[in-house]
Amino acid sequence: MSDGRSARRRSGSSRARPLAVGRRAGDFGAMKSTKRSVAFLVRGEAGRVLAVRRPLDDEDLPDAWGLPAGSLRPGEGWEEAVRRAGREKLGVTLRPGALLREGELERDAYRLRMRLYGASIEGGEPVVPQPVEGVTQYAEWAWAPPSQLEAAAAKGSLCSRLALEWRDEGG
């Protein structure tokens, strides 16, 4: 027969704290914040995609080729963020298309939640870097085969991983 204390512990008394998804036992620090981001896939001729090279001083993926992406601002919608990222990072007007994939990734300081949208360029030609402060500016852009995203996906690029998963599923 058990005493009341052990029954309370098993049933989740105020002393027991459930682990959050993706956390290790004993890691009871503050929960990580979630950063909501969008990436967009612009298709070009011969199956190529608009790829960007991140700057050498990038915190997460220095010098990696991936897709254009941006973090949502407070109160901003997903498709609105796609349009803004097109302007601020490439100098183009984008038309957001279908939601292609979504996923999450744990970073050291935060959890990244990302949606990958198809997009088309309605106006302008890509130019990098753009004269916009406060956002990651790219070092270079190119029409590249999707296979160029594989190295970044292997290093932890969520936008690259989502794009390759979408491609591999027949996208």
C-alpha cells in the first residue's frame, strides 16, 4: 500500500514539472522562445530555384546557400512576411503562393518554427545586399539547382531541409 505522498508525485503534484518537447531530463531552465519565420521558394527555368548565400558573419549558418527567409514581426501574418522579406532582402515585389511545408528546429537560444511558401516575382530584379538595417542581408544570389541546398540542410538550415523534403515528395 502506498502513502499519499508517492501518489501525489506520480499524479503530478505541484513539485513535478513535465518536460517540454525536445528538452532533456534535468533541463528545467526557462522555456525557449519560439521564433516564427517564413522562407520562400521562387522557381526559375530548368528546375532552378532562387538561392541566397548568407554572410560570413551570420550567427547560425555562415556562408551557407539556402532560400530567402525572414522572421515574422509582432502582429504580422505569414504571407505579409513573405512580401516584406522579398522587399527588404531582395528588393523585389513577391506574390506569395501555396504553403509548401512547415517545420520546427531547436536552436541554442530559441525554437524556430518556419513555413515554406512558393512565391513568384511580380516586380523588380533581385539585388543583394539591400540597404535595410536590422535584417540579415545576403552576400549573393543565384538561380541554382535544388541540390545546392543539400549542404546547408546538413548543417541545420530548416528552409533548405523543408525545400528538399518538398522536392523529394514530388514538388
